[in-house]
Amino acid sequence: MISVYEHGSKDSPAQAIREIALDSLHCQKAQAKEFYARLSVLSVAFIALSAIAPALLQSFIVVGGSFMDIGFGAEMALLVIAVLLPAADIIFLLYTRSLTPEFLKEGERKWDSGIDEMLKRCGMEISKKDFLGQPAALGALFMLLTLYYGLFIAGDELIAALSIPVFFLPIAISYSYLHYIYSSRLQKIGEAIPDMLLLAASLPEHMGIQRIISRLAENEDGPLNGEFAIAAAEISNGMPTEQALLRISERNPSLPLARAIGLMAGSLSSGTAMGSVFRQAAQDFLETNSLLRERAANTAVQKYTLLFAGGLLVPLILGTVSSLAAGFDFGQMDGIGLGVDAAQKMALNEAVQVANIAYIAEYALIASAFIAFQEGKSGKAFLYALFLVPAGMLAYFAGKGF
């Protein structure tokens, strides 16, 4: 850029800067491929650290303590399983994040749409109260059933305590579904932007911006064309054209859309022909969308690895090992003089059971926060946790045999 400023360019300065941007984009693609190759290995290593290591440690504490004096008390078991192992998970995930190239770390969205706005944009004719009321009623029913089963059938207070997260589970699922529909809509808008810019560039130079908006609204059926149809109607009702364009980006929190709308608004305010600018911008968007699709496909491996491990694999392994340990006859082993006395063995086993539950909950919270921050949507950490905590507990007690 300094060279272009000092010595000029045989092409236009804008073209030279665009070539710099494209070279940078190609470098980012190469860095992304290298990182995703590392990520595949790190995902396997994280499964070993978060699932296999706790199961082996629990086996060593419970089984080893049954046959010999390992010098491992109940307090130490709680400390290692409920504190040190989650700390190791955090360190590993932070190390993974430190290896992530900066351009793959999605920043926080500047806009955050509420439930009412998402319902409206998704075409759902229902109020926020009705949308949340039905899953809340279903959650209350599940909560009562879980509470009854835990207190009167299983006689386990820990199962009864699960009734609290179970209440929020239908709400989380409903909101997640709405967020998925809303995000899919924004994704379709982002994918349609290059076609929209190419169509705008192909129109005659003398055609005004208002007629361009009308042609974009009539092009084909889709969320982006629907937004331009709204803008065209607002312009017909007397709203200034630039304001109607800016309202499109206000209704849809999409950075690519905001950039495209900014180009059109700039064309309107400057009064210059923007056909070549639209065409070049469309090519840039196609390159950017290619990188975004590649990023989404590869980061999904990490995301679903964490969700699978937290919701099923880790708790199921710990529950299975816990079930095997609970079947030991500590009194008989004490009679033949193996390991510590029966009271210490029972205390150690109970401490491990409590530590397992704490570790599963902590792991679910850690994984939820990490996934949400990797996506650049910290608000989804609560939703992930609402799914992982109950799912992890159910998998643990299923592996334990309830």
C-alpha cells in the first residue's frame, strides 16, 4: 500500500489493494488447512484426556484401593477428579485455542436479535410468551416426573436434583431450533449476496438505484429478495431510499450484507456508476464465502467432538466404571486383609461418585463455554450447557445402571 501511495500503480490503486486482499485470503486458506490437520489429532487427544484418563484414574483409586493401601484418601480423590482434571481440560482447550489462527476466531456479533425479532424474521406468527410458554409447561411436567422418580422410585437425591436442569431442557431445545432457523436464514442471505451484486452490476448504467432495488426484489424467491421487496415497498410509501437500504442491514445482523448495502448506499450518495465495483465485490464475496464454508465444515469436527464427549462418551465411561466399582464387596475384602479397612473403602468410593458427578457438570460447562467462544457467540454457552449437563447426567446414570 505504501508503494502504491508513493509510486503509483499501472492499474488503479483500488485494483492493487484488491490483489493484496486476495493474496491475503489465499494465505489464510493455507493456514486454515494446516490448523485443521492439527485439530483432528488434538480432538483425539482431548477425548483421551477428558474421558479415558478420568476412567483409568477412577479405576486405580477404587480398584487399587480395594487390594492395597495406595495412600489415596476421599479428600484427595475429590480434589483430583473434581478440580485437577477439569483444570487439565481447561489448559488443553486454551492451548488449542492459542493455536487457532486469529482470522478463524469469529468475533462477537455487533447485533443481537431478541426472540420477538427472530420470530418475526422467520415468519412465525406467535408471540414470545406463547413460544416460551409451551416448552415451559412441558419442562414442568418432565421436572415433576424426574423428581418423583428420584425421590420415590430410585431413592436417589442426585437424580431428584436433575429435575432443575430438566425443566429448562425443552426451553433450550425450542430456542435452539428458533436460533437454527434464524441463523440458516442469515446464511442464505450471505450466500445470495454475490448473485445480488452480479445482477446489480449487469443492469444498465443509467438505471437508478430505485429500479435496481425493484429488480432485485423480483429476481427470485428467497429471504434476501424478500428484504429488498420490503425496501421497495417502503420507498414507494415515501421513505428515503438510503434509509430503506440501511434498514435491511438493521433487520438482518449480517456483516457481508452490511458491506453490500454500504456499497449500494455509497453508489446512491455519490451518484457514480458502480457496475464494476459491484462485479469485483461479488468476486470477493465468492472467495470469502468459500473460506467461511471451509471453516464451518472443519470447526464442526471440534464442536461435535466436544458435544459427543460431554453428552455421551465421558459420562458413559465414568458411569460404567462406577457401576463396576460399586459391585465390590468391601466387607469381604476387609476380612481377608486386602487394602485399607472397609469404612475407608466405602468413604473413598462415595467420594469418587460425588467427584464424578461434579466432573461431568464441570466438563459440560467448560465445553459449552469453549464451543460458544470459538463460534463467537458467547450467549450460546448457556444453551449448550442446558443440553450437556442433563444429557451427561442421564448418560452417567445409564452407564451406572441407575
